[in-house]
Amino acid sequence: MRGKIWFLGGLAAGFVLGARAGREKYNELVVNARKVWDHPTVQEAAGVVQAQANRLYSEGKGTLSEKLSHTKIGERMAGRSQPEQLAGSSTASESKPDSGRSSTNNTTL
């Protein structure tokens, strides 16, 4: 029993000391990472990558839309984006009979 207590005490002390050392190392890594990220060369490269990603996304979206437009799934997706069909779907909830409650006070406390 005495050995277990000493073991747990040593484990707790090691944990506390390790956590402090680990936190210091973590903070050092964060500071270095921020220095690298704030460097003008890195920011320039990040801007170039972002612009390229946006361009590729737009091109891929257009290509995918074009290829899907000739399929049944593409026709369904194109049909959902038309305003006439979207407006028609909202009238179904309005045609329900009134339950006698005021529509302005539907909050429950």
C-alpha cells in the first residue's frame, strides 16, 4: 500500500512538471509559427495559393454543372433552383388550417 502511494505521488509530480515544461515548449512553437506565418514571403505565397484555389474551384464548378446538366440528377438540381418551384413549396405550409394560436407569439418560456 505504501508503495502505491509513493508511485501515485511520483506520477502526480511528474505530470505537473511535465505539463509545465510542455506548456513552455508549446508556447515557443506558437511564437515561432506566428513569426513564420507573418513573414511577407509566406503571406505572398498564401495569396497566390488562395487565388489559384478559387480559380480551380470556379472552373471545376462550371465543368461539373455542364456535365451534370445532361443527366437526370442535373435536371433535378437545375429544377430546384428555379424561383417558381421554390415559391410553390412555401405555400404548402401556409395552407394548413389555423390552430387558433397567434402566429406572432410562438415562443415558449
